[in-house]
Amino acid sequence: MSYPRKDCVAMILKFLEDKNFEETAHTREHDKAVEILSNDLKVFAQYNSELYKEMALLITVDDFRKHASLTKYGDTRSARASIFREIKKGIEANPVFQGKFRVPAVDARVGQWSLQMSNLQI
């Protein structure tokens, strides 16, 4: 079994956390899960067939968060924090931004509030 590349993990987690897929995966309805993958995630096949194949392989894992290459991401909150740290490192390491840009400190409550506001049904 191949393992997803680190740069693909965030995208994979985002789509695997789709409510329908998550419920289907937990009830082990593999046929329905494969249908969801083929319908909702097919867009990746046209741009990156390897990424699509890696996502499809995760359907065989009982709990995708326990997959060897995804264990460090844990729950959604720690996954977001990990991705933010990686983005921050990338920005700080970029020579174009050195001395010109400082990554702002973000209060976790602001992010949570923003997420809640974006989920409101109007």
C-alpha cells in the first residue's frame, strides 16, 4: 500500500471528513463509500490521478486517522494546527518574505468564531 505524500494530507483529510463519507466509513458500507469517492472526489482524478488513487486506498482502512501516514494529525483541531505550523514555516523560510513579512499571532478563539460564523445557515 502506498502512503499519501505529506503535501496531500491536508486535502485528503478535508475531503474524508465529509459527513457522508465519514458516516459511511464508520458503518463500513464500502460500496456506498466507493460511490462517494467516485462522485465527490473524482475532480482530483483529472488533475492528479495519483492523489485520487491514494484517497481511494484509504477506504480500506478502518479508521483513516489511524493510518500510519496520518496519525500525527489526530483530531480536526490538531490537524489544523499542524497545517498552520507547516504554512508558517514555509512563509518564514521563503527568502522573498525575509525581513518584509511577519506571520501574525492568531488567537484560537478568533479562528473558532470565524468557523462558526461561516457555518451559520442564513
